[in-house]
Amino acid sequence: MTQADHYREQSDRARRLAQAVKDPEASKKLIEMAEEFRLYAERLEQMH
């Protein structure tokens, strides 16, 4: 598994958690984290 794959998985996990939590603020933060992980994965792929 590459680092990009790892961060992509973390993004997916954060999105799933965002859908599962009841607290809207927590959900919003998890969605933001998911997007940050996704962007980081893209940057890693572009570097290699």
C-alpha cells in the first residue's frame, strides 16, 4: 500500500464516520478532514 492509498483510505473512513455521527459539527469536521486526506493523497501521487 502506498502512502497515497493510505490517505485515500483515511478519507473514506472519515466520510463514513461523518455519515454515522449525530453531531452536525463533528460531521462537518470529519468531512473537512476527509477532503484534506483526499487532497494530500493526490499531491503524493503527483510527486511520484
